[in-house]
Amino acid sequence: MTLKNMPSITVRQVENFLNRFAPRSLAEEWDNIGLQVGSLNAKVQGILVSLDVTEAVLWEASSHDCNLLITHHPLIMRPISNLDDSTVVKRCAQLAVQLGINILSFHTNLDSTKEGLNDLLAKKIKLKNLKPLFPTRDAHFPKSGLGRIGSIAKTSLKKLLPQIAGQLELKDLRFVGDPKHSIRQVAVLTGSGGGYYREAKNAGADLFITGDVKYHHALDAREEGIAVIDIGHFAGEFGMVPLVAQKLSGWGRKQRLRLKVLETAEQSDPFQFWRTPRR
């Protein structure tokens, strides 16, 4: 069978496949996963995978003839009363419609699922004996849930910091705690998890790795005696792009589908770092 004669697929078929990997029942109640813009019945010409919906990413998708954009973060989290050009979300929704791009989002279900983003982060830093930090409400998936907690060979925070930076390809990271602090149990939570340091400590963690840690969370965590490493939001979740792209490419080959899958080249961490020059 040539590529030209291979069967085409719909947005619905792509959603159904990814829902088998990251079931909707694993999503948090407040989340808005699934179709954001477009039609589930649309025929897929190509797929672009990105962490977020941005105007640059939408133009990138259009330039590669990808009419399906798959993201981690939903474009629409709160109800929209009109579709003017007053916000980034509305402008992106308008642009997606104008360019004929359908958008699917897989958020907390992808965080929670087995072999999803939290498992991916835990494996990058070589945690063993993993279990969910917050087990899912769905009893059918006992190994799923937000966050993971696991063990490493006993070490100190000071020795672990450069290892974490290297494993996650980070130039900078923030941390809380005594560099001599002994580390054996480590909890991770992708995304914005700074407020859950106490739950991590209560689960037995000596160290909590997450993103978007606020000042008062850091202050209180230090008082509570748990070390914290803030890896940022982007670094903890950008692994979603190759993960989902590889899943889709493998599915396409197995099913002998006409399926073009690309990873975004237009998204990077919005934060940049400036260092005071040494004198």
C-alpha cells in the first residue's frame, strides 16, 4: 500500500487513540480537555504537537499543512462570552478558525496517566519504586494520579542539584533547603505544584521537585524541613511534545495510516535568565 492510498483519519479517531493512553476519567474536575476549536469529524492532513497554543505555533502548523494542533495546556479554560480580539485566547481561537486548524488538548489526564508526564519526569531523574503522590479517583487505574514519589540512592541536596539540572537540561534552577539536607525519598509534580509541599512531606518525601513555587510556599517549606527544587513550568512539561508525537507516529505506522506528525519548533520557555557579570 503506497502512502497515497493509505486511509485518512479524523480528529475524533486521534482523540480516541490518545484517550486510550490518557483516559478522560483521569482529568481533574476543573479541567477543560478535548476539543478546543474545530470539528471532531474533520479529516486530518497533518498533526503538530505543542505544549501551548500560541499564534506562532498556529502559523507553524499552517505552514506545514497541519490542520490538527495537539497541546497539553487547553486554549480555553474559562467560558468565553464573545470572540473579539481583546485577549490572547480569543485571538488564537479566531486565528485557528481562519486557518482551519482543529485543536485538541490533553492536560491533567496526560499528567496523571501511567507513562504520562509525571512518570516521564520521575524517570528522567531516575526515581525508583514509583507510586502516585495523589492517587486518581478512578479505581480502574490504581497506578495513575497526579505527581509521583519514589526513591534514589541516599545523597545530599548539594550533590543532587547539578544532577537534576543536567538530567533536565536546565541552565538555572531555584531551590529551598540546607545544601547538606539528606535526600532519599523524592516527590515530583509537573506544572504548578508549589502549594503541595506539605502533602509531599506527609507522603515521606525529603525533596519536592515541581514548578512555579511562590515565595510563601518556599518560606513555609523551609520551616517545615522539606527541600524544594523549582524547575519551572516549562521544563517539567515540555517532554509532552516528543512523548505524544512518538505515540502518534507509532500508532500511525501500526495502523498503516496516512499520518504526518511534527513536533513544534516555535515554542520555548518564556522565561530568560540574566546573570550579573563577574568582576
